[in-house]
Amino acid sequence: MTRRFSLLRTVVVASADDSASVLRTRLLDAGCEVLATLAPDAALSGHLARLRPALVVLDAASDARSLPALVAGAGGAARIPVVVFTDDDSEPSIEAAMAAGVSAYVVAGMQSVRLRAVLQVALARFRHEQKLHAELSDARHKLAGRKVIDRAKGILMARHKLTEDQAYQKLRTMAMSKNLKLEDLAQRLLDVEDLLG
């Protein structure tokens, strides 16, 4: 008996019924919970929002250039890992799929013995990319916060003839006394400065 993927709620997206049926059967054999088989059409995003799958498996047959972007975009803000099975090994199609955020692009490789491993690699890659995106977002947020604090220090240094360290200490003391984050206090100072001209 096949061990089930933990909470791997899967949606199959396919244009042709026969290939969708084969793919669905193989996913079930691999231990996936197949929630639905959907067509790649305008209603796809609504279906994905309602079903909230952990994985989307796309049978792109030979038209793999535009479908991965459609499926990846259909997930909206809630990014979903997408695995593409296709016969299209053209470089433009592969590049388009990677640009769309596809987690795995498998050409002529839907053998049952490999399916579980392909899905596991796709999920691991997706989690890794999500972690990198979160780290990048956090770094950008910290950098933006640092710039706000530096601008606020500059205002204090100019207005009160303080050194950089004195301006930072003044901001820090004021933030602590008002129970605010340093960045939030600095932003308030910048807002007041903009208001007063």
C-alpha cells in the first residue's frame, strides 16, 4: 500500500480528458488526494481559491508555453506549487514555465515509478523558493526601515546639532518612552517634517 503524502491536496489541470484521467490515476496511485480535474480556463482561479490545493499538476501536452503562466497566475496571492508534465522540450517553453514560477517541468516523464519523487522534489523546491522570497522581502523591509531611521537621524542632526550617535540615542530613547518601534517613530518624525515643510 502506498504511503499517503501528508496533506497533499492536489488539483489536476488538463485540456484533454484522456490525459487528465491517466494523470489522475497515477497521482492517486502515488498517494495523492486529487480534489478535482479542471480545465485551464477563466474559471480556474475561482476553483483554486475555493479548493485551496497544496499542489497543482498540469498536463500541458504540447502547448506548454502559455499554460504554466495561466495556472501559476490563477493561484493569485496564495502561491501554489505547480508541476508540469509535457512533451514540449523547447527552450522558450521551459523558460516561460520557469518565469511563471513552475516548481517542476517534466518532459516525457510521467512514469509511475518516478512520479512520487518528482512531486517530492517539486514541493521541496517550492518551499525553498518561498523561504528565499520571504528572506528577500524581510531584507528589503529592513533596508527600507534603516533608510527611514537614517533620514530621521539626519533631521535631528541638522535641527539640534547632534552627532549621528546622539541623534540615534535620542530616537531610541523617545521610541522606548512612547512604546514604539524605532522605525515607526522615525517615520512619524519624517511625516511631521514633510507636513511642516
